[in-house]
Amino acid sequence: MAKIELTVAIAGNPNSGKTSLFNILAGAHQHVGNWPGVTVEKKEGFYENDQYKIKLVDLPGTYSLSAYSQEELITRNFILRERPDLVIDVLDATNIERHLYFAVQLMELACPVVLALNMWDEVEASGIKIDHALLSSLLGVPIVPISAVKEQGIEQLLGTITGFASSARVSSNKLEYQADLSEEIDNLALILAEDQVLAKSYPLKWLALKLIEQDQEVYQLVHERAVWLRGRAVLEKAIKHLQGHFDRSPESIVSESRYAFINGAVKETVQVPLRKERTLTEIIDSILLNQIVGLPIFLFLLWLVFQATFRLGKIPMDWIEQFFVTLGNLAVRYLPDSTLTSLLRDGVIAGVGGVLVFVPAILLLFFAISILEDSGYMARAAFLVDRIMHRFGLHGRSFIPMVLGFGCSVPAFMACRTLKNEADRLTTMLVIPFLSCSAKIPVYVLLIGAFFPVHMQGNIMFGLYMLGVVIALIASALLKRFLFKGLSEPFVMELPPYRLPTARNILLHMWERAAMYIRKAGTFILVASVIVWVCSNLPSDRLAAHEHKEKVLQINSSATLSSADKEAQLLVLNSDYSSRQLAFSISGRAGHLIEPLIRPLGFDWKMGIALISGVAAKEIIVSTLGTIYSLENSEKNVGDLQRALRNDPAYNPLAILALLVFTLLYVPCIAASTVFHKEAGHWKWTVFYIIFSTATAYFMALIVYQGGKLLGY
Ligand code: BGO
């Protein structure tokens, strides 16, 4: 029977034991020459058994696969052009972190790789513990521990080589970069895919990565091709974006991203006995990633962030509020008393102003999140919660979209694309709405500020965020248990180095968020405020208007009433009239229609209107209340609105708590739902997601309100 022929390349860092391994495998069947055109030594040999004839090529030892040295170029060109059936990467396992840097670059080339963890004898003697099975599943490549000198593990290595290479497996490695870099690589690879020749000859993501790294060889290869006409602009934009974000050269961004991946993989799988001198990162990590204190520290930091958002945000919020009050007053003073003025004052200024007031809170929250992200702490937080997430059927990769979900569900849903497994992706997407997005902050600030004492406010907000997290985790466990069965695959949690965040980056991040929020206030919320105003004013209650007019005339022409009495009576009259008009309007009718349904939650028809309009965007709950109470009581600023809510006999702190819980959990805004539909790809999931989130919100609000009543609150 003819033997199966394979070509296997041996690669790795210098002194990792390549030659030793090559000598064991090839024995006397080897010859030494030079690589064409250069004086670098080339060794080839054969290994044969009953079934296989394996041609072995010992590649030059290198630390990297850039195009700086002859060795690097020879190695990478051999892999790209000769396409060996398999590459054995020989690593010095006693120094695994450094050697994995080369392994990662082989993985970038998307060639089939087996990692030979050499010097295993020294690993065992030194007390280092490496969970190679876990490391293999994290990286998605086979790993065999060997000792070339002691000829241990060689049979297993040969078994892996023949089994792996002959099954014609394409690379299924799980290499990942930091999100921004990953996104740019994907964008660029998509453009390069238009070139059929390139697409056939090279791994496109590798080409994209090398272009971002500004690799001259790859640049020469691509820049002569037609695809460069489009590719160039995309590359320039990518580099600008990355440099703007990371404030470093593209090459160091890429290498840092590789190290972050390696660092995460090593942290999970390698235990090194304590040394005397430790690096600063190791010392900080030993505290922040500590199994006992790590999580409490993380929760404390989050709590601190929310306290700051409330307490520091209050001062600038007052200024903005004052500005809109003045604007409303100016409108009253200088514009004629017409429907248009009412629309401007009660619809536009009260609605949009009511939302813009919260810009400082958003800025503060993202100031804190940027610091946590840029310092490298957020990645540690993901690492910390990874183990917990596993218990709920999710894995740590879901954590990043979930953290984004605290900002806005739209990017969070999109970030779920990094979850390769359909069940993981859908589960994460379905629970993201339970996490408190920034659009809900205005609702919290308004309602918590109105109904709860100052010392409780930060705690309640923190509690809401935590409730969102707990519900998301329980929901994902249930979804995984009953709807999407199947285990999550383990993967590497990246750990970038700690770094002092730069002011520029933080400001950029804050500005991006605030700009998004302000844009939303100026467009979407403006239109929605006008719609809410129209729905609250139409159809006009002519009878009430007629009666109101007559009563106003009566009061004004009364000879017995003092002017102060007149003013007081007119105020009551106006308020009565506004209430009747609101109840008669489209909004009022819709609110009344759903009132029986929401009564058990402690909500009246006005909250019903606010919640319906909140489906358009959560901030609109605030602007709607602003519009409703402005219509009813001529209230014009947040403080007055809070007072009006407090004075409304329909509400008490318990009903408001139920309302906060409902707002936290019910279906996200239209924009987010549209993106959900696009990402989930099927109507059935969109319908399920709307019903699932709203039913959960209803159920939880019911528990809070009825439970609270039972307990006597
Ligand atoms: C010297 N275990 C141990 N303990 N050592 C190993 C193993 C192993 O599994 N595998 C290789 N080595 P190369 P490259 C040496 O040469 O194969 C040792 O560059 C020495 N030399 O014996 O050459 C191996 O081809 C004097 O060590 O690697 C060699 O990748 C004192 O790792 C070194 C001590 O192996 C490099 C060691 C004069």
C-alpha cells in the first residue's frame, strides 16, 4: 500500500529545541543546504513508518514573523507559498509566554499548527503547572508536551501530527484581537476579498493585519493591485482610528493586542511558583484578580462610579436646567399665547430640555468607564466574571457586549457577532436589554430624585444596575437550560497591560457618547416630543374648552375676588382644564385603555402614556412626563416636575420603585430593536425578545409592588 506523504515544517524561537526534535524525528535521514539566494542554513529530512512518509523541513529560528530579517521572511514565505500540511511550533515551555508570541503569529497565518511544548522535563522539575489541555481548547490548536532531549512525548506528537494533518483540518484557531483592531481587520479583509487572486493565495485577515502593521512586503504585494484603489482609503481610515484610540504606532497596537491575548491565556492555564521579584502588573493583578477580594473590589468600583454620577452630576445639571427654564419663560413672555407657542414651550423645550439636562450624568459615567477601560481594568473585570458567567451558561466573551449594553444596546447587539456559537450569541442578545443602558439614567435620576431621600439615591441606582445584571444572568441560565441547549466553548480572555489613561482618549470617549446623546435629543427625541404633544392635545375637548373659557371670564370679571385669589383660582382652573384635555386626547385614551393592565403594578394612565412613548426611546419617558405635567400644572423644570410627581396622589415610593424596575427591564427602544432584528436574523427571535423582555418587566414590577404592599409599605 502506498504511503501517505506529508510535508511538515518545524518552526519556533531560537533555542526552543527545534534541532533536537528534528534530529530525533529525521535521525540520519537528513541533509543540510542553504535556502535559495541566502546563506541561511536549510535542513530537510524524512520520518517514515508503515503508513506515512513525512518530509520534515527545519525552518530558521525566529522570534517574530515580520519582514525585518531573512529568517523571518524565509519562514513566513515558506508557510505561505509551500503550504506545508502542518507546522510544528516548538516552544520552550519554561518560558511559555514569550514563546506563544511566535505561536500567535503562526495562528495568524491560518495554517494548521501543532504546538510542541518542549522542555517539559524542566517544567516538571521547576514546579510550573501548565494545563495544556485547557490551553489547547482555549487556543483551538492541538498541544503536545514533549521533551526532545529526553525523547518523551514523541510518540504522542507523531500521533497528533498524522491524525491532524491527514484529516485535512483547516485551521480552527481561536485567536482574537482587541475589539477596535478586530473590526478594522475585518473591514479591510472584506475589501481585499474583492481581489480573487489575493483571496486564493493568502489568508485575507493576515494581509489586512500586516497592512495595518505597515509591513513593507505585504504593502508591495497589495499596492500594485486594482483593489488598492479602495483598500488604501480604508487602511488610512483604520490606522487613523486606531492611532486616535490607542495613541501608539499601529505596529505596537498589534503587538500589544497579541500580548493581551497571550497574557489572558497564560493567566488561565499556567501557574508559576512565587518568585521574589514580581513586576508591577503582577503585583496589581495579584490583588485585582484575587479570587476572594477581586470581585468585591470590582463591585465597589462600580458603586463608586454611580455615586459620583449622582453627586457630582447634580451641579452642572442645575445649570442646564436653569437655562431651559429661562428659555421657556422667554417663550412665554415674548411669543403670542397660541397653539404654536404651547407646542414650542410644552413640547419642544420641556421635552428636549428635559433630556439634555442629563448630559452631565452621561459624561460622568463615560468618564469613569473610559478610565476603567483604558487603564486595562475592564479586561480584568471580564476575566473575573468569566468564571461566574460559566455558571450561568454564558462565557466571558459575552461580558464585553454586556458591558457595552450599559452604554447602549445598539453597539452591544453588534458586538455579539464575536460570539461564534449561535446559542451563545442569541442568549447574550436576549439578555442585553435587561442591562441598564444610559438612556435609562434620566428616568432614574428624575424618579429617584423625586421620591427617595438623598442618602438613598446612589444606592437605589446601584441596586437597579445590579438587579439588571442578576435578571440577565438568571434569564441566560434559563434560556440555556430550556431553549438553547449546548455547552459554551472556552476561549481566551485578553489581558492588556496596565496603563495610565490619557486625557485625550478619555475626552474623546466622553465626547463620542455625549455627541450621540445630544444628536438623539436634537432629532429623534425632538420629533417624539412633538408627537407626544400632538397626541396629548388632540382631539381637542371643545366642551371643556368652552366651559373653561366661561369660567375664566367669570373669575376675571368678579368684583369680590382679590387679584391674589383670582390668580389662585385660575391656577386650579387651568390645571383642571389641562387634566380634562389630556384625558380626552389620543394619549389619554391610550393610557386609559391600558390602565387596567398596569394598575396591579401601581401605575396610572399617565405612567401608561409615558411607558408607551418610552418604547420610542427611554429618555422619552422623562420628556413625556415633562410634557404631561407641563400641560397639567404649568410646571417647567425638572425640580418642579419632581415636585409635581411627588404631589400627585397617584404615586408613592413603592409604585415608583415598580416603575423603575419596569423601565429597567421592558423592551428597549425602537433603534435597538431594529438592530436586534437585523442581528438575530429572524422575526421569530424579534417577537420572542419583545414578549420576553416585557413579560419579565411586568412580572418583576408586579412582585415589587404587590410584594411591597404585602409587607406593609
Ligand atoms: C544545549 N529539555 C531540556 N532540558 N533541554 C532541551 C530540550 C528538552 O526537552 N530540548 C532541547 N534542549 P536546540 P534550536 C546546551 O545545546 O535543539 C536543549 O535552536 C548546551 N549546548 O540540548 O539547539 C538542547 O534548534 C550547553 O541545549 O534548539 C540545547 O531551536 C549546556 O535546549 C538547547 C546546556 O536546543 C537548544 C544546553 C552547548
